[in-house]
Amino acid sequence: MAYVLGIDIGNTSTVAAVARHRDGHWGHPEPVALHPGPGPLPSTLLLSTDGTFTLGEGDEPERTARGVLSRVGDDVPLLLAGERYRPETLVALLAAHVVDQVHGARGAPAEMIVLSHPASWGRYRRDLLHHALWDYGLGAVTLLPRTVTVAEGHAVRGFAGAVAAVYALGGGTFETALVRRNDRDRYETVGVPATLSRLGGTDFDEALAAHVRSVLARDLAAAGPGARAALRQLPVECERAKRELTVGSQTDVALALPAGTVRAPVTRLEFEELIRPAVRATVELLAQAVRAADLTPAQLDGVLLAGGASRVPLVAELLATAGFPVETAPDPQHTAAAGAAAAGTRILSPRPLPAGPPPPAGPPATVGTPPPSQPPPSVRRRAPPACSRPTT
């Protein structure tokens, strides 16, 4: 069965969605499980001793690549076990893994692949990624700004607004921009996207971890060196507690110390006070973008939430308090990937143009994807060491 693949690679996680063609039309995008564990696929790569990359982390931080998406365009490559690697190469490797996984599950290549990227990227970063994707046999991938894919993801669910703001809060970054429907009934970004490159769900986790370390200070001091193993698990525990506090009013953060398990109770109100300054900063950045467009919050048809960290109830609360009409999604972490897949189906099967002069033609879309290599169960690819960058 023919399908379109949408991919959204973030600094902390990677998600995908497919829209299948059946009964003569394209269906709604559906999330794709990319690994057997719970939650999304981590955007973390581990350099093995044989020179190949696998997913996940190990006990050797010098071999682990994290947050590679935000490094695309840097002059300084990543240094892993003494070797230099270009960030865009590792992002392309993640994309190739997703394509292989979906190809293996579906038994056929996608009719089209659309990859969501930060809306703040200019041509230079997009060209870098295009060149890296080409090296992995993915030269036909279409790149779209995340603000556009988020808007398209909400449109699939029935949002019909003409002017909206995208509020994308992921694991490590925040991005906001205005979008509008154009004459071809597709969304486009308005103005310059505003970003906070070091703010996201992992910062919320760290704020909670600092609170827990303070509450359990005596127990941790009494455990001495034995507390180290427990503290290594603290980020995972805090991420779990954060998820629970999005639906519940209280939870515990548990640490297994040598003398026994200790628990730090945390209420939603306590957690929200810890992260309130950071969330306020995102709302203010959105407000600045709206003012720069000579609009008011009430003139927007909606603020479109996306990203896993936008699930935190305080986000919608502060946005509503500021007068913004909030549009949520059942799974905001998959909104951009779903929108990427939906945008791909519209490129393959565009709607009829309205009467009157045709809009200016944009660059032609490349349709079709070369079949990837035999799908492996996990990333087992070599990435070329860093060298001179391709010129554009």
C-alpha cells in the first residue's frame, strides 16, 4: 500500500508518521513506532568500537552524540572518540534509520518523504542537510519548516484558521512564529521565527531534579559514594514524574539508595512554580512575535501547540491568561511529523486552485524516494568523518 512518510527529528527525540493511500484517497497520518520501547525514539547516537553507530547511550560519554540537530551549521564538528563528525551527517543518519525501519515494516519505500526542520534555518543549513541526506540515498527528501508542519498537523485535525501562531516546545528548544494560509490553501511562515535554543522539557526535568536533590540532601549525604548510581537514574525518574504531573496532582520521585529507596513527594503546584519563569519566557516571546506583526492575541485564530513539553498544563494556562486562543492536540509530540506526512500527500495530490490568476510558481517538488538498503533492526551505519563542507 502506497504511503507518505513524515519525519520530525528533534534534539532529544525523533518521531514519524505515515499517511496511507487507500480507497482512492490519502488517509489521515498515523504515528509510527520506531523502536520497541515506550515513548519516542531518542535522538541519541552511540559510536561503537567498530566505527558504526547505534541508537542510545553507553557508559562512555565521549562516544555519545546528543543534541545534534541544534549543531547543524556549526563550524566546529562533533568530537567522538577522537574522530570529528559533522552534525548534519548524524541527523541524516537518524533520518536514514527511520526510513529503513518504516520501509521494513511496510515492505515498500515511501512515495514521498517529508522532513520537518527548525523554522529558523536558512538556506545554508538546509543545503547542508540536503547534501548529507544525499550521501545516504535520500536525495529526494523534501524539507519543510517545523512551523508549517505543525500548522498542517493541526489542520488535519480540523483546524481551519487563516492566521495562527505556532508554539513548539520540545525537549531542548522552543520555537514560535506566525503562519497563514496562502492562495493555494497551504500554510506559510510569516515574519522571522523566534527561538530559545536552550529551553525545553529537559530543563523542566533538571529543575525538578534540583528540587529533589534539595529535599533528599540528608539521605544523599548519608549514602556517600553509594548515591552516585541513584543520581544517574534521577533524570529518568524526573522525566517520568513530569509526565505523571501533566494528568495528576501529585507523584513521588524515587531513588534507590544502598540503605533503601527514598522518595520525594512533588505536587503539580510545586512543579509549576519551579518551571513558571521558563514558561513565562516562552509566552512573552510569542507575544513579541504577535506584536511585531501588528496583531493582538484576539486577532489570531489559534495558538497551535506542539512538542512533548507543551503537554505541561501550565503552558496552556499561561497562554490563556495572556489572551491567546489555545489549540491543543492529543499527542503534541507527533504533530509536526503528522503535518509533514499530510503536507506530502497534498504535494502529491494538490487541491484545485481557486479561480483567477495563478499564484507565483514555487520550486518544483521532487516526488519519489529511492529504495533504501535492506532494513536493519537498528542503526548500524558508518558515518564519514568530518571534512570540508560542501559549498552552495
